[in-house]
Amino acid sequence: MKKEILEALEKKYQAEIAEADAIVKLFLEKSVGVADHANVISEVDKQIHRISSGEEKLEILKGFEEL
């Protein structure tokens, strides 16, 4: 059961990272028509935080695999 839980969490964090990464790339590559510059910066910053958080969680998860 431990293995299944850890694998599920790993997939969850990887999906969160992938989603945030896609959003950042969308804003950076396809920002045509985005009217409010401040909101773009805020949104990209939020997504980078999500990526950072997900990567940190994956690192923490590695410690539980050794138990």
C-alpha cells in the first residue's frame, strides 16, 4: 500500500508541475491579446510558485521511499 500511495502522490505532483509549466509557456509564447500586463506577471509568478512547490514535494517524497 505504501508504494501505491507514494506513486499516486508522485503522479499528482508531476501533473501539477506539467500544468503550471504549460500555463507559463502559454503566457510567454502566446500572450497576444493579453491586455493587463500586471495580471500576466502575477499569473506567471503564481505558476512558477506551483512548479517550485511541486518539485520540492517530489524531493521530500524521495525521503519516504527509503522507509
